[in-house]
Amino acid sequence: MIIAIIQARMGSTRLPGKVLKIAAGKPILAHQILRVKKAKTLDLVVIATTITPADDSIIRLSKKYGVSFFRGSGDDVLDRYYQAAKKFGADTIVRLTGDCPLLDPGLIDKAVRFFKKGHFDYAANGLPPTLPDGMDVEVFTFRSLEAAWKKARLASDREHVTSYIWKNPKKFRIGRISEKNNLSHLRLTVDEPSDLRLVRKIFNRLYKKNKYFSLDDILGLLEENPRLLRINSAIVRNEGYSKSIKEDKKKR
């Protein structure tokens, strides 16, 4: 069974409650759920949130939009993923984060097919990234997830789920998905207030014409309106992971 697990919580430090911020009349997590459901290669979509009472609202949203859910650790996200995947009987896991409301479902299908064709343990379109931030897709086997769950010790590996896997290419067969045109400088995720402003403007321009507009539609809009890119251009990609690495070093 191929299961997409979307991690989501209300306790974001840079933009608290970001997954329930509104764009085009819906919470951004709702937009993401609806878009992910359009992927043809998935058998199930699961929201993985925490046991924190503040995340009750995420459970209510999950029920409203007809997706399964799991509640687990707030800090040990690797354990949360493992327990969720185990509960729902996943053979293959597609890891997504709940702050990517513009994610193109076609990229999920592309990643899953690439993963299956290559018989990989893990495949991703972000090693290194060539797509905009917010279009990240990781696909991996339950066996690989279980190995990471058993062996990962660093706090950064427990928080970021798959880093133990892709840092150990001798233990796991790694697949890397790259695009010819490098668009990794673009931000289409929601991690800061300026990200949310851009995402709202994109939804305002495209959503009425087509609720499930594609990445190509977004790129066309940005090409016609280059000023939009200035809204969040100052933010560094993967800042959260870099911060975790620094914390690891402090504890050594």
C-alpha cells in the first residue's frame, strides 16, 4: 500500500498556526489535502499530527476533508511517521509536509513511478533540489523507515525523518530526481509571513480559473508578474534543517 503521510502541527515557531491560515477561502492544509488526493499513485492520505491539545483543530480539519489521521510525538517526528505507517499498513511512504498548499500532485506521481521503476529504498526530488521549495516529495519503503527508526540517534535525524536514510547511501539505494531547469531559488512553501503573502496572491490569481492549477500555471504567473518573487526572496531554503544540525553540534 502506498500512503502519503502529511506531517502537520499548529506549533510552528516562525509562523504559529500556519497550516490553518486561510488562502482563497480555505486553510492551506485543506488545499494541500485536496491537491494530494488528486495524485493517481496513492492508496491513502494520512495526516500525522501531535498529541498536543492545540492540534485538535488539525484532527477536525482531517475529518472534514475525509482523510485518515494519526497522533504522535511532537519532537520525534521519525517515530510519528513510523507509528503512522505501521498503523495503516504502508509498504511505501510518500513524505509530505503540511505547509505546501501549492504542491503539484503530478510531482507525487512522477516521484512514485521513478521510485518503483528504479527499485529504490528511497527517492526524492530534493537531493539536491531543482524544483521550487514547496514541491518536495520523498518516497521510501517501510523497511527503510523502520531501519532509520531503530538506528537514528541524532536529534536532527529524529526531527527530519529521512535524513538518516539519505545520509547513508551505502546502506540504502538512493534515487535522485532532477529537473533540467533549476528552479530551486523559488519559494512556494509557507514558513514565514512573507511566504503566506505570496501564496495568497497566487491563489487569488489562479484558483478561480482552476482549483487544481499546476506548477506550470504558477511559473507562468510568476513570469508575467516578476515582482511577486520579491515578496519572499530573502528567506533561506531549509533553514529548519540547518538549525537542527547546529543543535546537534552543541550537544556533542
